[in-house]
Amino acid sequence: MPIPLIYMIIIAAGIGLLPAYIASRKGRSFLAWWIYGALFFIIALPHSLFLSMEQGSKRCGFCGATSKMSAPYCRKCGYEFM
Ligand SMILES: [Zn+2]
């Protein structure tokens, strides 16, 4: 007996929450990563884990917001990067 499509959608949405959660903690869109994770979980999970290694952004040590690598100050709280 094949698994009904609705169950597959529910399972996909459930496992898609994991990369969405990881990516959202790194300042990415939760909804976009949820859809991405549900459709391509095998790719989205390692992708979300390696997000912090991407060049071009850094995390503020004071408020946790991500800013561009070249930014001298945090765009959110004004914390000065070293
Ligand atoms: Zn900050």
C-alpha cells in the first residue's frame, strides 16, 4: 500500500523545519528555507549547516545580527567590529 501524498507532504514539512531553523538562526528567511528544506532536504540541511562559512557576512558579537563583511559597524545596534 503506497503512502498517501498528504502524509508525504506533512513529513516533508516536518523535516524541512530543521534546515529552516538553522538558516533562520543565521539571519536567513525562515519561510524560504522551510520550503527549500521540504523540497530538497538532502541538499538544504548541509547547505544550512555551512551557511556560517559563507563569505560576505559576519555576526555581531553584541546583538547577534548579521552584517556585511565590509561593514565597520553593526547595522542594527551600531557595535563597532574589530
Ligand atoms: Zn549588533
